[in-house]
Amino acid sequence: MILVNTDFITDQNFQTIDIVKGSMIQTKHIGLDILSIIKSLFGGELYAYSEMINEARATATKRMVQEAEKLGADAVINIRYTSSTVMQGASEILVYGTAVRFI
């Protein structure tokens, strides 16, 4: 599966199939919260949170690809990521794009 954030793929003609998406809602772990509060006093990257968000992005992307595969897509173009707070301590990572089939 080809994944791009552009509206084209060089040297490929394609037919648009549909919008596809994947999402993941991630919550904070209380242990991470305590360690992060301490870390924030001294500054620097909160590695545990960075890793948590990267894993959530990967899961959301995998779900989007699975949806595209079910539609018989060869690629997903115009991929975009967004995040939002669902409730205190929980965030949603959403990825979406346009599934296409090569012609």
C-alpha cells in the first residue's frame, strides 16, 4: 500500500474510491503522569508520552490501511493526521485520506 500526503503519485493514473480513516483513543497511565510531572519541573522531552503518541499514530494508520485494503485500494493519497482531547487524560489520534485504485 502506497501512502502519501500529496494529491498525486508520480507516473500513476488512478481512480478515486472513497475516504478512509483510522483512529485510536489513547489514555495516559497514572505512572507516566507522575513521572512526567516531575520531569516537567526540569524541562526536556517527555519520552514516554512521545512513544505513546507514536504508537497511537501507528495503530491509527494501520486501521486506515486495513479499511483501504477492504475497498481494493492500491494507495491512499492526501493523508492527514489530527488529534483531539476526548476527555481529561484521553486523546484521539485520527488519520484520514483518499483511497485510490491504479488504472
